Amino acid sequence: MVIMVLDHVRDFFHLDVHVFAPDDPMLSNVPVFFTRWITHFCAPTFVFLSGASIAFIASRKSMAETQKFLLSRGVWLMFCDAFIVSFLWLFDLDFDLLILGVIWVIGLAMICSSFVLKLDSLVLLGLAFAIILGHHAFDHVNPENPSVLHALLHRQWAFEFGFGRVAVAYPLFPWLGVMWAGMVLGRSCLSLPVDVRLGWLKFWGLALTVGFVVVRLCSGYGNSNFWEMQPTLSGTIVDFFNPAKYPPSLAYLAMTLGPSMLILTQFEGLQNRFATWLMVFGKVPFFFYLAHLLAIHLLAILVAAYQGFGWDAMFLDEFVTMDDSLTGYGFSLLGVYLIWAMIVVLLYGPSRWWMVYKRNHPEKAWLSYL
């Protein structure tokens, strides 16, 4: 959650974000690229651990209760992402652009997951692998003119409708496979001895990490965008470690989920003040997600006004990084990191208050949706 904030702060405050993309091998540099690259681990881990949480919920509730929860929460998350989260990104009261992002795809995947709760773990894992490995078969299906269904399932695309634009940023495949693999992880937490489970996590973590290098070096299947040697070493590094995220390629998921699994093995039973501090954000993830976007956007309005762009410059009709009128706005990369730290510290108090409020009011079922 905390690393995610860095990426969104960079979107709103980095001086160069309107000049070049952080993953441009010709114009970017290692510090800027690393600031973007480290945040690549967020979405796959969110979806993976959302699957694990489904397994935990299913262990406490009946099948019918779990299905009802997943269906209702899935619809709620999809609605929130399309309207509330889109508004927080843009501050556009006309809702001319609806962005279907990571919260949308988590909600949609939850709905799909409600229908596979009865499946055996090996079957579920097999389906997860089939989706993650097989979705590249659709890479070349009508790539320049996808249907709405094709975009929702597999291709990042924007559509024009009578009421405005809808941008599919996170297609369902293969995020659904990642969530189902997470469900298997959650079940293993409930059924396997700790040492056995950690052994499997280490095995798959190493296998995926090595697999990323192999798949990326082969530059064939599993790479939606290829890499090549650049004139500079830094450019080559940027290009190699920049597999396609939209939709997530096999190389991208191996690059992110492999190290994430290895890190999870080190977090088992971790108890210290810093971990306790971080857990506050993890216990109220959706609240923190909404709050950090609101805080970032409000601060961006103040900065835009201070730098002479006008307070209304941050009332957007497209994603902030695509607005060329903001060229020259923002701060250096050091300023981005300072703002990131400030936002995280400022949101600790509200997040802790919400965590305590939820814990003290278990009778209020609606609190589980925020």
C-alpha cells in the first residue's frame, strides 16, 4: 500500500512526467525507472493476496454466505472504481472519462471467484496456470479494433460512448488467474504446516524469478512487448525490466510475483514497531486507497496554483500524465519522494482511527465494504 502511493505521487508531482515516460529506454534513467519499477509489485500482490483473503473468508463463512459476500463486494468495488476512484483521479464532475482500474478488476475477479469456491485446490491452480500461461494466445486477435468484451477480458483500450469515454486499464485476464492462485495460497495457509507452506512459497518464488529471466531473454511467447540492446547500459536495463503490464504478460507476472513470494516467506511472523505501523494501512486497504488519492489530488491543486498553473489546472478530463498543458509543473525526483513520505505520514492517523472504529463495531456489516 505504501509503495503504491509513490507511483501515484510520481504521476501527480514529477516534473518530467509530461516530458518522457519513466520506462522510455532512450529518455529515462535508472532512478526514475526504479521509482516506477518498484511499484509494479503492487497490483500483482494486491490481486494475489485478495485471492488468499477469499480463502480465509470461506473458512469462516458458509458457502452461500461467502458467495453472497463476493458478489456484493465485487459489484461494489466495480462501481466505486468506475465512479468514485475515477472522480478522485480527475475531479471531473461531468464524469466524461470512467477509468476501469485495479479496483475494478479485483471486484470483477471476486465475482468470478464466487463460482469456483467448490473446486479442488489442484484444479483451481491448474485453471490459474492455464489462464496466466494461455492468455497470450489472444494477443493478436483484432489488436487494433477490439470489441468491448475483448477489451474487458484481455486488451487495454478506450471506448467512446454517448455519455463519454470508458478506459479499460485492467482487463480481467490474467488477473483472474493471479487471484485464483492466491486462493490456493490462502487454502495452504489453513491446511499445511508452516514449514511446508514456506517451502512451497520459496520454490515457486525462485522458479518464477528465474522463469522471468528465461522468458525475457527468449523474447518470444510470454512477452507482449520485446526488449533490445540500447545504446547505453541504463537504457538496456530499462528495456529489459519493462515487460508489458496492460494486460500483465507472463514475463511481468513472473518478475513481480516471484520476488513477492520470496519476500512473503521473510515476513512470516514478523513482529516489530515498523511492521506494526505498516499493518495499519494493510488492515484498511480500501479506505487508505481512497484517502491517498484524495490527499494527493488536493495537494496537487495547491501546488498547481502556487506554481502559476492555476488551481483549476488539476480539474482534468484525461489522466494527469497525458495533460500536456501541465508541462513544466512539478518537482524533481527528490521532491516526489519527500511528498510521498509526507502523504503516508499524514494518512497514518486517519487510517488508524478507521481501523479501530471497524474493530470496535463488528455489528455494522457495511464497514466491511470500506
